[in-house]
Amino acid sequence: MASNFSATALLRPILGTMAVRYRLGLPSFHPATGLMYVLIVVVILGNLIYLSVDCPHHLAPDEAHYWHWSQHLDWSYYSKGPLVAWVIRASCELFAGLSVRLVGTEVLAVRLPAVIFHALLLIAIYQLSRETFRRPWLALGTVAAAITIPAVNALAVIMTIDSPFLCCWAWACLFGQRAILQPERQGLWIAAGLVTALGILAKYTMLLFPASVGLFLLMTPALRRQLLEPGFWWLCGTAALGGIPIVIWNAQHDWVSFRHVSVQAGVTATSTTPVRYFLGPVGYLAGQFGLWLGYWLVAWFAAIVCFRPRPGSDPRFAYLWWLSVPIWFFFALVSVRTKVQVNWPAPAYLTGLVLTFGWIARQLASPSRRWRQFAAGCLALAISLGVAVTIFARYPGIIRPVLHRFAPAATAYDRTPIRKLDPTARLAGWHDLGITVGRIRDELIAAERMEPVIVGMNWMLPGELAFYCPGHPTVYSIGTILHDRHSQYDLWRPNPVADAQVYLGRTFVYVGEFPAFFWDCFATIEKPVEVLCEDRGIPVAAWRIWVCRGFRGFPTAGARRESAGY
């Protein structure tokens, strides 16, 4: 039977109904809102299809690390709160079987929460824009533009702490704005506090949210009295609930998370933490410029100047400004003392994106025809560049042959020079490595009737090996004896570094570069197995696997552990 089905025919009655409801005074059914939800559904389906159908990316080291945490549920962990581990564990419990049937591993189950958090983040951005500018179509444009920004798009397919953290930040901003404008509704303050508590369990940076809200109220004379009212303190008190499990866990583990954050933020200087002074902010600005494709950072600077708080200015604009600008410059200040990762100031851009697109809308409505054309051209170029970068990031095989032409020649010391130009190479080859280690493990079990001890040279390897090795075996890190920083693996006991006596005489399968002092730690060491992963003839990842028999212990482990940083 013939069918005249089309997307237009399907959407026409839906949009027509929403338009009627809007004319009847029901703004929640504004056509722009309906289109936004249609767009969100399309994005969700697109991301699910991408992750389910021959996705070229294996788990990133961070993703695998957090998955490893999820196999050891706890109230907190070495460097972060427990939310990311809890979420991944819940998703794997529910969808691991489906994931294995669809893609062969649990990768889809690990990343499924990122798809959901990304969708919720976009909804919060839409609501923030709509309630700030009271222009639903502008809010829809903000969401549509956000989808084209690679830094935002990556949150949908990579499950790190930033996916739940930024989702919580966006919703806390939304509830906080509503609470400030409707102070009699105490429930909004509590909602903001609860979302903030969840965000703290994801990333400690969430603590900057109540601080920024307090700074906004303090610097806004018309609203300053709210600092003396219960609402703001409901926010702070409820948010503090998120810190309880983290503090209790750290009290039981020598406050390792606080030590780690102190070093990462440059508060505690170490022998490996140089004093950066002026070069740090230069690198910080360059990193942000690259991450946001130049255009969006410049537009953000223009927006914060345009919407800067002034006497009599709209508090909705001032609220977004104070939730953006101080955070960005806080990390600029931190960069004087330590290296700031490009994702650290990410929350500044959530409310900043709303202001940025509001500024862009003003430029597109300029009375000058030439300026409107220039603004439209810049926006179109930025969106086109963002879409292109997103496509290349999701399907690196398209651009990798081109990058390979500019990469230096491979050497015995650098077999994968493409990694200098292609950051997506960090997500390649892990499955092959895991399968190879699993094969060696099976051969050793058959020959020695004993499980070998699998170890990686740093904190990034054990999660990948445990995930991709058949059967998810126990894997350890010996990074602290190789001058790598401490990690969660130092806290899980027993382990070969802290409890060497438990593993004496055992056979080790070691993945990584081989230090010279290892010759004194084992009775015999076999020639390494080389694992070289290629994409259409281009080397993208390489490892060495060593079989080391007769473990004798690490004679210098104590001294080396002391040199490891947090």
C-alpha cells in the first residue's frame, strides 16, 4: 500500500496544535518550545545511532578510569566525587546486556548517560535564554547554535565528569534565577541547592555556584537584602549535603582529595609544579581561544561588555553575567600558578552562551546593513567551522590522512607521530590492546595454572585494560614508582606497590615503557610483545607488553612513592 508519510506531514498537526495553545495563552506550548523538543529528540536519536553503529572511538582513558571506579562503588574517590561512578554503574546494570548485543562491549552503556545529560543541558539553556530575554525564538536559536559547538557536542558522546557536572550547573542556574526573581518561593532555592549538591558529587568546581550567586546578590543593591533572607541560605545549606559523603570519605583516607585539588590548583607547590607567572595566562587564553574556535570566545567577550552590570540594568542579565565572568577570570588567576585544563572554566560559558547569543541577535538586528551582513557572515562561518570540526572529531578517518601528511616521520622512539596533530587518536586502539593482553593472560593461565598480575605504567592504563580484556580482570597501576602522580589505584588494597609481599614469585603482565630498575625486580623478563594499531596504514597507537616472571618486589618503592605528586 502506498504511503505519503513525510516528516512535514507528521510535524504539521503537532506544530499547529502548539500554535493554537500558544494563542490561547499557554506559553509552555509556544511553537519554538515544541521545535526545541523536536530538535532535542533528533539530537538524542542521532547520538544513539552514532554510538551504536560502528562508532570509531573506544573509551577515552578518563571514561575507562571512571568505569573502573564504578566497579568499586564508594562514597567518594581520589580525585572526584562519586556521582560519575554511580551513574555509570547504574547504566551498566540496566543496559550492559543491550550494549554488548549492539556493539560487542559495554561502551554504549557507559556513554548512554552522557546522551541524557547533554539533552537536559540543552533544555536548561533554552529555558535560561527564554526566561532571560523573553524571546522563545532567540532561545531556540541559542540551542541550535550550541549544538554546532564541538566543545558542547562532545559532552553527548564522551562520559566524563563534565557531562553530569555541567548539566547540574545549568539547572542550578535556572532554578537560582527563578528563585531570585520569585524569592517567596522557597522551594526554588531548595531545588537549586539539591541540584548543586549533585553537582558537587560530580565535580568540586560546583562550589563556585553558590559563591557566584552570593556575589551577584552582594553586588546588586536592589537584591542585596536577599542575603539576609532564608532563601539564599537554604541554597547553601542544601548544597552542603553534597559534600558530606566526600568529607567523610576523605577523613578516612588522609584527605587525599584535598591534597590533590590543592596541588592541581597551584595552592600547594611541589617540585613538579613550576611557578608560571605571566606565561600561564597566555597559555590559558590560547587554550580557550582554540577550544571555542576563536569566534565564540570573542563574541563572549563582546557580550560581557555589552551586558555588564550597570545601575538600573536588568537583574536577569546581571545574574547571568555574575555566573560567568568571575568564574572565567578566577581560572585565569589560577593559571598564574598552575596549568589550567581547557575544560576547567566550562561553567562560565553556559550562562555566557545565553548572553553571547543575545549579543549576536542584537548585531543581526543592527540598523547598518553592512554590519548585519558582516555579523551574519561571521556567525555562519563559525557554525560551519563547528559542524566541520564536529564531523572530523566524530569520524577522524576523514581527516586523518590529511593530518598524516603534515606529521613528522615515525621513529623508533615515536611510532605514532599522528597523535601530535590528532587528539582523537587517544581514543583508538584500546580494544586491540585489551584483546592482546587477554590472549597473553589466557596463555599464562594455561601454562602456569595461576592468574598473572596485570599492571599498567600509569593511572590511565588499568581502566582500559580491565574494560577491554575479556572477563574484566583485576588490573593495577604502578605509576607512583615511576614518578607518576598518586591515583585511586594507590588506595585499593592489596596492590603490588604497597603490598609487594602478597605478589612475590608471581608472573606480571606489564604494559608500558620498561624502566631499567625492573631487571632487579623479576627473575626473568621476556622480549616485549609489540602492539601497533593502524587506521588504513596510519599508526595511531602503540604499546609494549612485557611478561615478567618471579616477582622479587620493588626495592626502591618507598623512596619513589615519596617523590610521586598528588
